[in-house]
Amino acid sequence: MADSGPFKTVGSGPVKAPEPPPEMVTVVIDGKSHQFPKGTVLLEACNAVGADVPFFCYHAGLSSPAVCRQCLVDVKGQPKPVPSCYTPVADKMEVQTKSPRALDVRRQMLEFTLVNHPIDCPICDKAGECLLQKHYFDWDAKFARNDGIKVKKAKVVDIGPHIVLDQERCILCTRCIRVCDEVAQTHQLEMAQRGDREVLTTAPGHKLDNPYSLNTVDVCPVGALTAKDFRFQMRAWELYTMPSVCPGCATGCSRCSIARNSPWRRNGCRRRSTGESASSTGDRCTCASTSWPRDTGRSSSASRGASWKDQRSRYRSAKRPTSWYAPRFVLPT
Ligand code: SF4
Ligand code: SF4
Ligand code: FES
């Protein structure tokens, strides 16, 4: 054994054999053949090769209930379009993501989602990074066919110490419920009522106050959940994002740190960590990590202690626009 000097060798237990390479399957997507590891979610596979399949309820870090029906694709041999977020790839599968039938059902589902949506975009914190806005412009962009009379729901619901809910903007995707159930393991949110009266609400006797509650704001694909400390503070296209590490505890979860360019928002950086994945099309703040930061970690800045100039140069070298709009601002020199 090589001399390790004054240091003792640790971890001398049995060495684990390397994992065998994953079994690959061949899938034909829009006429082109591709290989993916067995078990890959079809939505991930389609978007990995640039098919740009939209989605709302899918999130890489959560289970897939397939409730929004926005990711429907045609699979050869299936009598009707299938939700790609709920379907694993299989060998010799043939998928059409842009067949007339798949595009038509997606447009119909989008129209259905928008029937009672308030279209608050000019005053909505999510404008510029909202999946509903993006899919509308990408896949539909038609005038509404309803008469303008929409079902009214509560606009400002205080559901916890950090978060405000707008029930009209909620598209009932259940991502926030799954964060509570699967990450925080506490059932604090649920759906109430049915049909066009269905609303997100807190479970009886509960508030949204679990230690991971701000992750619900991150995963919400629309502007239904807003953090009290960030609400109405700035627009998404004023923000830049860079990879960072949470200094909240010894785990050091990976995350995106987001800041405004000018004036510099030093200790109030909006911070998120999402495993959105599935897309070049989804939330532009796609951190590679699927870690879920605790609320306490968010209130401490990874850059705290660094000088204003140091922080600025770090963002300038790693910056990435947060919004799916083209960035309108340049970083201050
Ligand atoms: S949630 Fe999206 S579509 Fe709805 S008002 Fe906000 S930005 Fe507009
Ligand atoms: S509040 Fe957001 S995350 Fe929760 S169900 Fe509604 S749209 Fe989905
Ligand atoms: S049904 Fe697939 S993303 Fe919602």
C-alpha cells in the first residue's frame, strides 16, 4: 500500500462493483430513431431530442398523476393519444409528437384550461416565466371563444406564513399538493369542490407551514402561489440566475440563485431549486438538482459576506436569463 504519510486510510470496507450500464431501448420519435435507457419517461425522451412537448403537471422530482393532459402524443398501436409524462419508453415504440390529432387535443386541453383563467398577466408575478403563457403562444395563440363571463374565485388567500394563493390563476395541476405529500410528507393542501368550481385549498385544520413550503411556489407552473417576501417586487425579465449552493445546512443542496441586475438585490435573492427537467421549454430556472431546499435555507444568501462587486462579477460570468422572454436589461458595468 502506498505510504499515506501522517494520514490514515479510511473507508477500507468492501468495494462496490460498478453499476452495469442501463439497458437501452430504441424509440422512433417523429420519424427518427433514438436510444434511451429503459424506463425513461416518454416526455423526457421526446424533449431530449427537441420535440418540445408541453406539460403542466409533470415534474421530474415528483410522481406523475397525468392530470393536465397537455403532454399527449400519438403512439403507434394506441387507439387515442397517451400522456407522455405517464408512459415509459419501450423498445420499437413509434411516437408522433406533432400529428394533427396530437396537436388538436393539446390545443383543446389548453383552451379548456384557459376558459376560466383570469389572464392577469400584466400584474402577475409569473408573467414572463409562466408555462401557461408560453404554451398559449407556442401552441394556440387564438382569441378566446367564451363570452368573457368567467367563474370567480378568491384572489388573495393567506394559506400560510410565507405564501399567498390566487385560486383563479390555479390550473389544478396538483404539483404543490405533491410537494407537501411527497417531500414534506404532510398533507397540508388539497382540492375542494368539483368541475369549474374546483379550487386548491388547505386541508381541514392545516396551514401551509411545513419547512419546505416555499418549494410549492417554485414548482407552481403559473402565478397561483406567490411568496409574501417576493410578491410584486419585480418582473421575471429583470432577473438573472446562476448555479449556487444553499448555505442553510451541511447538506449544501444545489440550487439556482436568482437576482435582479440593478439595483442589486443583495440579501433578498430569490432562490429556487427545481428538478423541472423534461425540457428546454419548461421553467427556465432549471437547476440540474432535484433537491428541495428548506425554507430556512432560502433566507440566507450564498453570497452574503461577498462584496457587491464580487457578487456582480459572479453573476456577469454565469448569468442566464430567468424569463422565457428575451432579456431586456443588461447587467450594470
Ligand atoms: S398565471 Fe400566467 S397566464 Fe395566468 S395571469 Fe399569471 S402570467 Fe398570465
Ligand atoms: S397552485 Fe400552482 S402548483 Fe398548486 S395546483 Fe394550482 S397551479 Fe398547480
Ligand atoms: S398529463 Fe402529462 S404533463 Fe400533465
